[in-house]
Amino acid sequence: MAEIRYVRGDATVPAAKGVKVIAHVCNDIGGWGKGFVLALSRRWPGPEAAYRAWHRDRAAGDFGLGAVQLVRVGRYVWVANMIGQRGVRTGGKGAPVRYEAVDTALDRLAGHALELGASVHMPRIGCGLAGGKWSRVEPLVENRLVRRGIPVTVYDHD
């Protein structure tokens, strides 16, 4: 069976041929400005603009925990904005990451990746500012993506 491939590098420059989806976790309050999203915004304005519009129009759409928004940023490259954290601060309910929402988002992402024939590329989603633990996220990635035959590369930034 396939495994997650771990590499050192920049997840915004996926090292693969064919269609690629760069997946990352966003919060559910419309905040975009710290962490991995800064690297995305430096490379492409589209994912941030789409996320902000999605949040602004949330009453009429599907914005919320577990939702996924795909934004095309190149001929063979998409960015998946996945809502997997509640707010941005650690508080009485622990870290902002919501593992159930990450799991749901990964399941939805799998459908998109299979439809596009894409590989998936990501930092250690949910484990930066969201405060999650990779030991909890990695099995979700394996169950939702790898077991369905989707190649996954995880990037650890230098």
C-alpha cells in the first residue's frame, strides 16, 4: 500500500508531475494572515481572495467546519482551503484544531483529488497555529487519502 512521502521543502512548490492539490487548514472566523497562508498569498492572490469571499457569503453557502474550497492557481495546480479549526486562539476547549472537521475536509478533498486525478501536497496540516498533533492528523490523512490511492507528500519547511 502507498505511504505518505515526507520531504524537506516548500509545499507551495509541489514536487510532482501532473495535477496537484495543495491542502491546508483554515479557521472558521475569516482570519487569514499568519502561518502557511502567508506563503500561499506570496505566491498567488486567489486562495486568500476566494477564502475571504467564501467567509463573507457564508450565510448563503457551505462555509463552516469540515468544508473545502478548491481554488485553481495554475494549469495543473489547485489550492484546497479546508476549514479545520475553530477560531484562532487556544482556550478552555483546547487548541483551535478540530480533528473531526479535518477528517471531514480530508474526505471531501479525496473526492476532488480523485476526480482531478491529482496528488495532494501539504505542510503538517493543523499542527502549526491550529495547535494540533501530527500523531492525530497523520492517521486521518492515511485513512482518507492514502488508502484511496491518492499520492500524498508532506513538506517540512527548512
